[in-house]
Amino acid sequence: DAKTTQPPSMDCAEGRAANLPCNHSTISGNEYVYWYRQIHSQGPQYIIHGLKNNETNEMASLIITEDRKSSTLILPHATLRDTAVYYCIVRVVGSNYKLTFGKGTLLTVNP
Amino acid sequence: DVKVTQSSRYLVKRTGEKVFLECVQDMDHENMFWYRQDPGLGLRLIYFSYDVKMKEKGDIPEGYSVSREKKERFSLILESASTNQTSMYLCASSTLDTVGGYTFGSGTRLTVV
């Protein structure tokens, strides 16, 4: 799986959009971009994934650059409950069952 | 809206005890996984199963075994608990192609004393 680079920490004001960047410059054509988050002392939570196109669900939006070398996870209206470590993962689906989290970004949403 | 349920949130066991960690999913997923998560070491795969009665070793299977007698249930067994097995244990499930991502349980924090 391709390596990803994320800032170690970010702050966001409650109610504002949180934009979390991820660099994956060595991504290959069949690798998807996945985002998970982990709130302290809980299990990781799947947020969203994409291959080439931008994606949106009830939790977040995923913007992938045209060259696919980077992406941004957008939480449109951050709340205090969104404070968590956010992990960006790039992986080929199907044959590889291992899920490897890097260090992620600690997002702190401030009141 | 519970999807992956782990039987215990916190567990304290004595060294040498046989420990059972249970996981149940209600999404009809083919794959089920057991990971452990330790500070500085990240997620490490212990075992996974892609079908009933099928199991595959992950990266750190030593000291553990698993059982999958029904599609919805995947059990992790610590044959003889040791202090170095103190950890957060996470169960997850996914469809066979894993495209939709993994759904994790809330975790079991096991302390072996």
C-alpha cells in the first residue's frame, strides 16, 4: 500500500469546516483512498473512501486531486464530538486484508 | 444501529487464565478480523476469517487462536494469558472485497495481571 503523509495535529473552531489534508504521492492506479477516525478509547470508525472522483456522504466529503497525489477530508460543520485522530489510508481492495494506520492527524475542535 | 458488538468493554484476567473475547456482527459480512492496538505500535492483525470455519494468521498469531462456527460470530481465544497480552483488542468486519471499508467494534481493553 502507498505511504501517506498527514499533519500531526490541527485545530478547528466548532461550527466551522475542518479540512484535513493527506499526501499520497506514490499512489497507484488501483489504490483507493480511505479515511477513518478514532475517538479516544474507542474503535476506529470508517468515514469515507474514493478512487478518483470526489465523494460525499452524511459524515464528510472527500476531495481527491486530479493527479490523485493528495486528498482532503472535509467535515462541513465540525462539532466537539468530531475531536479524534483521523487516518488517511491508501490501499488496494480485495486481496490485502491488512489495515495499516499511520500516525494520523489529531483534530481538536474547540468551542 | 449497533453493527459490530464486542462482548466486554473492559476485562481483567490473571496470568495463565484462558480468555475468550467474543465478537458479533449483524451486517452479513464475510470477513471478520481481530486486531490489537498498542501505543506506538499501531494496529496489528492477529487473525482473520473470510468464511465460516476458515481462518488465516495475521502478523502476530502467537499465543492466540480463533473460532468461527457461525458467520456472524468470531471469537478470539488467549490460551494462557500473559502480561504482554495486555492491550486493546479490536474486532472488525467487512465484505469479501473490503471495498466498503471495515466496521470496527468499540474494543475490549484487556488487562492481564
